[in-house]
Amino acid sequence: MEPQNDTRISEFFLLGFSDAPALQPLIFGLFLSMYLISVFGNLLIILAVNSDSHLHTPMYFFLSNLSFVDICFTSTTIPKMLWNIQTQSKVITYEGCITQMYFFVLFAVLDDLLLTVMAYDRFVAICHPLHYTVIMNPWLCGVLVLVSWIMGVLNSLLQSLIVLDLTFCEDLEIPQFFCELNQVIQLACSDTFLNNMMIYFTSLLLAIGPLAGILYSYYKIISSIYRIASTQEKYKAFSTCASHLLVVSLFYCTSLGVYLGSAGTHSSHSSATASVMYTVVTPMLNPFVYSLRNKDIKRALKAFIGQQL
């Protein structure tokens, strides 16, 4: 990178929420509450799964990994935003922005891939129940999670390295409360063709690809459930997928809303509000979705909390 551009990229300014001093304590309290609920809710899921031997199954193994990723996902953005509100500063350094962007992309992709793995797990459980324990053995479960991490790390590393080669203009205001990849690239003065092509390619590979896998899995699941004669058995089979299906819907609807919203409006407040659903609300709701609709999780949570009291 050219030396004369070093001073221009020393810091970014994160926009997105109200500048009114009277609203700052309210915004701080609201996001701190949501962040704590998200962290402790997902942490309870992890502790409940690990403490109950009855939950040492592929489905709950993937769920505990998803909860860990959700904690990391929301921790890449909210603590920095809370710090900025508390210090009345909107500045993030260039290095901090690239680091935040790297981990944000990593955990967003991991969320996507783990939801796809969980869909495959439900597909095997319902469509091939007699072979479930053979197919979904501990070795395969570990490999699926490991491959998800490797793909996420490589994708984030590639995106970050390409952004590092860009030069930036003097106007470094990001209409978000965090360094979102598309918004950072739009600030570049240099050619961003390679970056845009890489984003489109990875979107097809790591977003549309997993979504197609999830849709195909549920097509086969619904077909299998439809062939079950007993109404009670149909309900039992579908209930094992309901929580996952709801989480998938939340993830894809909110993430799609972020990109459609940022493309359709130039308002930083609208863009930031859409991102809140994606980065804060969805990770916060996931533990409630799984715990409220799952008797095994509720039983494990009661037992774990009872042991601590």
C-alpha cells in the first residue's frame, strides 16, 4: 500500500444510531441487555448440553457449537458499539476495522454452515432412522464441524487480504455500527472489481449453496413425514425439526433484510436498524427457540440450574 495513503486509512467513523445525547443511555442499556441475554442464553445451552449425558447426541452437539458461534458472532460488534456509546466516540482504527470484519464474516459463515449441517442431521434422523447412529457417528460429526470452521476461516482470510490491498478515500464514514464488508469496500478509491466478484462468488458458494441444501433436506423430510400414517407420529417427527426450521427462517430473513435494506436505502439509521436484527436479535432468540420448544433442553436446564443452587 502506498505510503501517502497511510494517514487516510488510520481510522473509520461508524455511524448508524441517533446522536441525541438524551437517547444514548437508552440505546446503551437496550443493547447491553440484549447482549447479556444473548451471551448467557447461549452459554446456558452449552452448559446444559455438556452436563447432561442424554444430550450427547449429534443434534445437541451441533446445537452447542451453534450457540458458541452465536456468542462469538454477537461479540464481534456489540462490545465495540457499547464502548463507543460510553466514550462518545465513533472512531475505529483501520486495523480494528479489518479485524472486526474478519471475525464478523467468519462467524456469519459458520452460522450458515452449522445450520446446514443441522438440517442434514434432521434429514438422516427422519428419512433414514434405522441407519442414523451409523451415519451420524462421532467421527463424521467432528469432521462436519471441522470442515465448517476451515471453510469459514479460509473465506474470511481471503476477503480480508483482498480488502487490505485497497486504497481508501478521505471520507471514511461507514453507515453502520460495525465494519460491514460491503460498506468498507464502497469507501475504496481503488478498483473493487475483484472484491465484488469475490463477494458474489462466495455468496453463491457459502450462502445460496447451504440454503439449497437446507431446502432440499426439508423437501425430503416433509415428503417422508407425509408418508407416515399416524398423525401422532407425524407430529412427533415434525416437532424435532420445528426449532431448527424457525432458527433458519430467522437467520435468512434477517440477513436478507440487511442486504436488501442497505441496497434500497441510503439512510444510515435504516441500515443499522436492519443489521440489529441480524447481529443481535437472532443470536439472542436462538436459545429461547430451542429451550421453549424442546423438552430435553428444558429438563437439562432445570437440572443444571438446580445443581448450581
